[in-house]
Amino acid sequence: MLRCQLFVFQLFMAMLPGMAAAQSVPAFGFEPQPQLAKVVHGTETLRNPWAGGLNSPQFSSIDLNGDAQPDLYAFDRATNRSLTFLSVADATGARTWQYAPQYAGLFPADLRGWVLLRDYDCDNRPDIFTFANGGDIRVFRNVAGTGGAPTFQLVSDQLLFYNNSVNQGNINTGGYNMPAVQDINGDGKLDILTFDFVNSVYVELYLNASPASTCGGLQFAQESTYWGNISNCFTSCTSFSFNGACKLAAKPQHTGGHNLLTLDLDGDGDQDILTGRDNCAELVSLTNQGTRTLAAMSSSSLNTSFPSNTTPARVPNFPAAYSLDVTFDGRPDLLVAPNLVDNTDTVSTAQSVWLYENTSASNVPNFVYRQPDFLQRDMLDFSEGAVPTFGDLDSDGLKDMLVGSTNRTNAGGFYRASLAFYRNTGTATSPVFQRQSTDYLGFVARKYATLKPVLVDLNGDGALDLVFSGLRLGATSNQIGYLLNKAAAGQAAVFDAAAPEYFTTITTATPNDSPCFTDVNGDGKPDMLLGTNAVDVTNSGLRYYRNTGTGSLGQAFVLADADYGKIRSTTGTQPYNLAPAVADFDGDGTPDLLIADGEGQVKLYANYRAQAAPFVARTDLFYNALTDQYQAARLGQGFKNRLVPVVADLNSDRAPELFVGLESGGISAFSIRGRVLSSPTAAALALALRIYPNPASTSFTAETAQPTRLTLLAVTGRTVRLVPALARTHTVDLMGLAAGVYLLRVESANGVPVVQRVVVQ
């Protein structure tokens, strides 16, 4: 299966110039399909397979659908992506979390850094407190009506504090800290607790100073620059000083960000804290031995192994804690996850959300460790940089799935790129992917840092080959290699990973370059479109390599255009982390180009072969059923964000499904909504093409009302049978052809064509 092959319906239309398109063109786009295909690990069917993975999630509760049940909002700091999960009842009546991406589209698109949902105006609708440039705090008010879905309006892009005419300014949390937004003094109004933005040594308290009768105010006074009498020392990950300055080491070891969560750990009515530091694994608790209004901590308040009654929280880097009920018993549990902007291979992000269940029925919580992969256990999460590709590897007529990613394959091991293999054990209309291997072909031992696979028939022998773009550890440049399938067409694939070959004419200097294969110039051979990922490299746009079909395969692709289509970002610059895919998405009979980039943009260039550079794009592609509108992609953004679109028809409806591999290690799935339909001409109908048997195994017969010549093609466009003689009846031998879908094209003496599908068993 080509990552960007032209699908059956597109080829069907492209070969029928006499077919007329429908007059009315409906709205077209992609619709999320969280349950598009089942995925099975062992004996467990994943509940939310296509949720997209989690790296550095921050969690909050909110009722998304107005059913009075608290739902779940997650903001992934590493990818700046919002995810939403509904609390629903399963078949047994027990409640569970169901991925509901349509609600994520209701949140602001430009959220960054940290996001906490807190109700500041006492209307029982959580509002948004979030990072603003420079370390300021923005606030969005939730203005939805009773029982309505969330609707947010910006009310402040910089929270201020006022003490007197001299001491006033903006509340600054610093570039990497995450504050606590909670009622600290028990007056019913939200306050803000944060480490100081200069060097994160002291904890500052900003009390909500709005009038007593004004619940919805955002007026603050700086109550303390030394809250709780604690100083953060940098001699170790768990060092604090109380009522005095730290004795600093000659070379401070930890000077990065700090996370804060306030909650009552000992049931005395005041706020204690949980905190984690950048470059540290420990989650530290500090109990308040003072009061709500005058906090006091001491060395006896400090617990460096929290929770001490169970497996302590040891997220390898920058742990942050979140207090909310996720086990549906009404008691606030504890989630612990890294709060990293960039992992740098320190955290196994496939298991980065630790769940501690609160088993206490009293106001003193008792947290018990339950699992290291809350939500992640029920989704495809390959850690980082997931890239899927689809093709029939076991010759059973069903498309299987390979996924390239960067991950930690064993506890305490190094990060390596690998291929996961999922065999399709379902049917032609209902795919089921069963995990077979997490290290297909043994790529882990070959020490790749990145790996992007593509299944494509490179040499035209009818068997799928494996192309991969990868960066070897220690190498200075990326390589694009291939493994030719040693098996014959129709047989299970056989690859020799120990003997890869490389495209010597394709020089690429940056990791994560994304190849896809499609016939750009219409000569029947697969060309390469290569998305590059850096703007500081010459000719780093979309490159078009033409397949000359001459010489060795490794030298057959020559650079035809180093800036194909002159693709540009929203600011007019060359985009980074480009990844292309090609298919007839809108169903008008012409191939379209889909481009994803590091800004998080997904752009469609309709009928791209007919466009002159610069290509004209459309970005409002993703349908939201809640708003009944199309909106831009909401799949993450950031300089290191990598989105890779891939297309495959998995349910035999002759329309491609869209899959997007995400930086967060998962995959999002979409179906196409509102494709253009076409109807055959009267002349084509007059040929009255009849094929039998269909499906066929050894041969089939094609009959027409008029003499026709015949061509049988693979879905890639390659001719597999050709009968140039005109006749009303043709018998076609199928011996040696792989099982799958083929296209039979018949053409009358006066050039009228008809195309129908033939299924070979």
C-alpha cells in the first residue's frame, strides 16, 4: 500500500474522461472516527485506539456534554494539543472514559505551556487559566448556557496584582513553572500560588482581592513573596530550606521549572502542596503546619518519597500532579505525569501517566498506585513520532499496518526507533488490527533514532517493498533506504533488514524527512514527493524526485523540482516538518495533495497537478459535528511537532481514510465527508460491461455489448494484463496475480471507456 497512492475510486474516475461530475458540490472534509478500526493487544481490545497518544498531559475536570457527569480534559504540553474524554457507561453499566475529539475543537486553538480549568466566577462552569507569552497568565471565561457545551471568551491576557501605588504589576509565573490556581485562604475565591519567576527559589501567593460580594473577580494582591517559609534549594532534587536561606552548592544542579499542586493531604482544612522539579524524578509533598491564612512548613513537613504508603511517584523528569476523580467513585484521585516541553529521551512517554487511586472515605486521602499508563493503555501510544503505513504483508487480501516510532523498548533501555507490526485479522469491510511485534525486522538493534516507513511497489513486480526514512544514531544526515520484497506477488512479504539499499541520488541533510510515492507526471511510475523538516537548509521545501525508470533503482529518482508547488507557511516562509500524502480525497477524479507541517497546519491542494506554483491551499478541512462547521486541524503544534498524514482504504468503500501519525506517539483516524460523486455517460452505459465471476480466483470473463479492448490494472496504475484486440467477450487468466482489488478498463473502438473493479481471491 502506498502512503500516498491514488485510490481505486480516484483511478476509476481519472481513466474515464467521459464521465460527468455531479453538478452540486457538497461541503467536503475529514471527520474524526475514534473507532474506525478495532485494535487488539493480546486479548484486550483497546477502548480508544485512535486517540493519538500522550506525552506531557495536564488534566482537569469539566462537564463537556451537559449530563452532570464530570468529563476529562487533557492538554499535552509537548505538542500543545487539547484532548477530551467523556465519562460514559459501558455495556455493564460501569463508567469509563471515551475519547471524544469533537469537544477539543471548542477550546481555544492557541493554548500553550500549561492549561488548568478552574471556576473563578462560581457558575459551576470551569474557566481556563493558561500560560501567556513572557510567563503571564491568560484567562478565558466559560460562557456556555446551562447544560451547554463549553464556549470560551478571553477576559484577560495578563493578570495583574495591586498592592499599592508602588507595588503592582503582572503576575508572572516564569517561562517553565506551572502554578497552582486554587482557593488558598478558604474565602471561596481562586488564588494563585507560584514559584518566583526570577530563579524559582521562593513561593509567591497572590490572593484574590475582589470584593467579598464579587465571586467572579480577577483582582489580586501579592500576599506573600515567601509563602510557607520555604526556600527551594538546588543542592539536590529534594532539598528545601525553612525559615532561612539555602546553603547553595558551588554548582547548582537544578535551576529549571517547578510544578505546584495544592490539596489538603492531612484533613486539617488548609492547603498542602505537591511539587516536582525539572530534571528530577521525585514528587515531593510539603504539609502545611500553619493555617489557611498563615502557612508554615518545616523539615518535618517534607516527604521526599510521596506517596509513602505505596509505590512512590517517580516520573523520570519534571513530575506534575493533578487532583481529580478519574475512577468514578466521587473521591479525588491523583494523576502524575511529566510536564516537559521536550522529552530529550528521559521519559518513556508510552507509560507517562501514573494513576494513584484515592481509597479513603474520609477527608484524609489515601493514594494507592494502580498503573503507569492511565488512558494510554487503551490507545495506540508508541511513545513519540508515530508514522503508520498500510499494506497486505501476509497475502490474505487485507491491509496490515506497520508503525514507525521512537520509543524505549525495555525498562531502563535506550530510546531507539522501531517498527511495530499489526496484522489485520478482520474483514474487507471491518478491519481489526492485532499486534504481532513491537520490533518488526529488528530495527532496534540497528540503532536508528527516527524511522518513517512506506509500503510501496518500487520495482513493479506486484509485491510491496518497504521504504524507510531514518537517522542512524551518531550519523549527521538522514538516509532514505529500501528493502525489496524477496517474495513473489501474492506471497507473504519477505524482507532482509540486514541488507538495506539506499537512494543515492536523494541527498537529505535533516532527520525526519517524509517520503511518499505517487505518479506525479502521469507516466505510470511511482515518483517521490519528499517533505523536508528544516527551514535553514537549502531547498528545504517539498521536493519532487522523478522516477526515470532507468539504471539501478537506487539511482532512478532524480530531482525535478527542489521547491515543488512553492508551499509556504502562514507567515510566507518555508514551512518545517513537511509531510505529504496524495489521494483523490474529494472524489472529483483528480489527485489531491495533502501537506502537514510543524505549525500544526494540514493543507489540501486540490487537483495539484493542474495547479501552477505557488499552489493554492484550503485549511478548513476538519468537520466538527458539535458546531456543524469545518475548522483547521487541531492535532498539535510546535517546532518539534511532527504530523505525518497517511491514506488507506480499509473498509472497501472506494474512499480513502486518513490517518495522521502524531508527535505524541499515537495516530488519529478520519473518514471523508461530502465527497463529490460522478455518474457514467450514456455512451459508457451503452457498453453494458458484465464481469463474471467476480470475485474470481483463476480467471474471469468480461462481456460488452460492443467490441472492446481490455486492460487490467493494479490499483497503483500498473498494467498487469493487456488484450489489445477488439472483442465482445474476453477471458482473462489470473494465474500469478496477488489477491486483492484490480481495475478492469475496457474501451470501445471509438474510445469510450468503462472501468469496474475486479476482486481476485
